[in-house]
Amino acid sequence: METLNHNLPSPEPEELGFWDKAIGIITEPASTFEQISREPIKTSDWLAPFLLLLFMATLSLALLMLNPAIKEEVKDKARHKIEKAIEEQVNRGTITKAEAQDAIEKASKGVDIVGTIPGIIIQSIGILFFGGFIFFVLVTYFYLIIKLFIKSAIDFEGVLTTYAMSGYIAILGLIICVILGFLFDRQFENVSLASIMNLKDNTIIKFLFSKIDLFAIWGYLVFSIGLSKLSKDKKPLKYFIAVLKKPHTIEYVCGFLF
């Protein structure tokens, strides 16, 4: 005798674990966020990827400093920035040329700490505190934009979670940057076309090519999908447009991390 079971309720989908969510955000972001939207958001949903991103940022810094060529490149860039800043002070008449030379010599001694264990520790602490601060500034900015202009139903914790989870894409970008750094013996700040082609600073071509970063675009897209899913909205395009309008000043300051 056949058993009729068509009236039985379908089994509830199992709750996603940490690795299910991490892999799902990369491979199937729409369906992963769809399932996350059906579950109560946990603190670990945003805290785990947030801490992992900061850890990978500090780890990638330490690994790159093992490469002598990259270490010297970082030192040269630091010296150049210091010399340029001091030169501007001389031009403004803030300090004399003699004072400038003394300041450059003192600053150069400070640059020598780059790549050493104390230097890496100091830079790592900076990434942890400054990176964490910028992270929450961006989450707050996106939350306000989405609530004020899109009138989304998503709450702050939802924006926090989707932004943190899109950080899994940024982690992949960091890994690629480290690999490219060792392959080409130079620092890769991101995986943009400008960085890969090693274009010089302060050129229109570099500015335009710096926007062609597949990992950044991928991350923005995943973030937008997450926002639409947790907002119960079937139109992710407007979220993508809102995400792309991130202020250039904030993007410049936190670009090395996010």
C-alpha cells in the first residue's frame, strides 16, 4: 500500500555553518544571502569575517616584508613621501632648508624600522585599530545612504553583516596581491589593472585603470546582492549604484584594507 506524504511539511533547510557561508558568499552569493535572510543574524556572522579580514591584512604585510625587494620598495616610497611633505613645508616657508635636511635625516632613521619585527608589529596595530575604525565608518555611511535614499527595510546589523561577509572577496584579493608580490618582486596595493601594469603615479591613465579592479567590483556586487536579499528587495541594481557612489576620500583612505 502506498503512503501518501504530499501533505507532509518539507524539511527546514539546515542552518549554514561558518565555512558554508564563507564558501557560499564566493560561489553562490545570491542563494547564500537568501538563506541567511531567513535566519536570525548572529554576531559571529559579521565578527568572524571582519576579524579574519584584519588578520589576513596583517599576515599579508608580514609575508611581503620577507621579500627584500618589496621591503626596499616600501622604504623608498616612505622616504619619498616624507621628502615631498618636507619640501612642501620649505616652499611654504614653514621651515628652512637646513631644518628640512635635519628633518629628512631623522625621518630616514625612522624608515629603517620598516620590515623589522617592531615595525611590523607597529603597522599591524595600526591596521587593527585604524582598519576597524574605517570599517564601521563605511558601514554607517552605507546604512544611512540605503535608509535615506533607497528607503530599504534592512537594519544596521544587516548592513554590517553583508559588508563584513563581502570581505571574503577582499581576502581573496589580499592573497592574490601576496602571490603577485613574490612573483614580480614588488608591492601590489590591489589587483587593479593600474597596479598590475605598474603605472606611474599622478596620471589620468593610472586613475582610470585603477578603477578596473575585478576583485573590488566583485566585492561591490556581492555586497549589493546581500543588501537586496536582506532587504527582501528583488532589485539589486539600485544597491550596486549606491555602493559605487562611495566617497572618493573614504575610498582613498581605506583602499589598502578594503
